[in-house]
Amino acid sequence: MELYESIMWKYISQEQEILSANIARDDIQPLAEQLTKYRTIYFVSHGSSYNSSMTVAPFFMKNARINVHCVTAGNFISSENQVSLLDKDTTLVVLISQTGNSRGTLEGAKLARKYGIATLGLSADSSATLKKYTDCFLTLNCGEEDSNAKTKGMSSTILVLLLLGTYIGLKKGIITEEQKDEIIAELNRQCMELRTVYDRTVEFCKKNEFGKNLTSLYTIGSDMNYGLALEGQIKVMETMCIPTVAVDSEEFSHGTHRSINSDTSVIIIRTPQNADMAQKTFDYFNPVSRMYMIETFEDNKKDNVVNIPLHRHTESVLTVVLFIQIISAYAPELNHLDPNREANNAYTDLVETRI
């Protein structure tokens, strides 16, 4: 396979239009007004959908003052005793599945319903099986994504949840109308910046031959971008089929750092939330291993760094996730590999990942 032949590039190219349309939609705010009574949210999901929830959780806690728990579907359905103890009047379970057919997510919806806990489903479109098992439902409006490694669906999930959290916070009086407008403006600006970030990331990949001899990868992030470090871990693992690890910036020095050597590749997401620690990590390991960084600063004008604009309310997550999507498509293709090639595909059928 040659560069830019994967279907992933097609889906990535659709993101600006899809995200801009989602910002303009008029069905999220009315739903948010119905959800203001909930004090606790459980996000229940798998894979990239779980990473999306980890990305938006800090935003919800700050701007909507809702206590958030991000739980994999497997852990949720295996913890029935805990679920039975949840306060059904103040707890909302949000179930996310781009396909709408993930077995674990559907089982989670059934379990919440068993104990009378309100549910909200998120999926690509209204035909999802998940819709039948949830009280409320939001479409991601991302269209079909016939790819093992999801891109536009992940970005749409993050955006829809950011909008939902913003409108809940507005209705509850946690944020002002002016602050709401600032957040929406940030999201719109990030949509407009996607083309520039795309170009910078492709240039970064070319200069560094990103993916050549790539045998393992560590991704490091903090706060909202810890969720995107998790996404970087799973995306490159899916497309390169190699071992990958994601770690929080502060946690990296508690053992993980000992495994770094000249064969290791490391990507750091540097934002104001982890600026000093991320810079120290980059400077220390840059002579030792293959270090790469995406940052919302102009501090490091180096070939192995991508600089992007800072958006303080949302930590630039829509542009950071694009960087992750591009490198995960570029790396395998540099090695003439299809990012969606077969790799133990029969296993998902064996364990009935989807119904």
C-alpha cells in the first residue's frame, strides 16, 4: 500500500464539514435542559468511545459541575451490585457506541434500565440498535465509517459531548452566556484550523519518517488530553499492530520512564495543564529515544514537534485528535501496510464483540 491510499484519509478529510454541522445543530441544547437534575454521570463505552469520555470528563466536571465516572462497558456490567446502589433520581448513564451494536454497551443499557436509572445513548445515526434500549438518544451525525480504526466518529463524539456539557452548564448557571459563546467560538476556530493542522502533521510525518522501524510507542498527556493519549495508544496499536502504552504526565516518572531506550518512540501532548513536566520529559529523553511532541505553544521549533493554537476552554482537543488520527494512518502506510489489514479478526467474532 502506498501513502494516502487508506480509506482513513477519506474519513479524516470529512471532519471539518461534519464537525461544523454538529456545532450548528439545534437538538443538543433542548436535551441538555432535560438533564440538569443529574449530579452524577457514568459514561459507559468501549475503545475510542471510552477515550472520548475520558477526554470530556474534566470538561463536564468543571463546566457542568457533574461528577463523572468513565467506565468500560465490561466493568459496568460486571458490577451489578454497585449499579443497584446508584441513586436513580440523580444518576444518568451515558452509553456510547459509534456502531450502536457493541454487545457490552447494549448490555450496559439493559442493566441500567433494570434498576430504573435514566440512560442517554450516542451513536452514529438513529438506526442504531442502542436507541431501542435508551431513554434519550443523540446521533453523532458522522455518517458511515467502514474502518477498524475510527476517526471522524471519535471527533464527532468528543464534539457532541462538549456541546452537551456546555449547554447543561449554561442552563444550570455554572457558566454564563458569554462563556458559552467563548466555548462555541473555540470549537468553530478549531474546525477552521483542521486544514492547517493536517498540513503540519503530514509535514511532521515526512520529516521524521514517522512509522519507520516503529516497534513500540508511548503516549503521554494530561487532563482532557490524557483521553487523547489513550486514543493515541489504541489508534497506533490498531493500525501498526504493535505494543503501545498510554500514561499520564505525572505518572510517567513512576516506573514507566525506566523502560525508555533508543528503540522506543514517545509522543507527548503538551498543553498549559502539563507544560513544565512535559517539557522536562521531552528535553531529558530527546537524546535517548525517538521523541515527538504536539504542543499548544511556540516554544519548540523542531522537526519532531508540531505547534498548534491554544484553546483554553477545550484544550484544543479537536486538533490534537486530528494529529493522532493522521499519524496512525501514515505510520503503517509508510511501511506499505493497510491500517485496516486483518489481524486476529476472528477473535472479535469468537467473543461476539458486536451483535
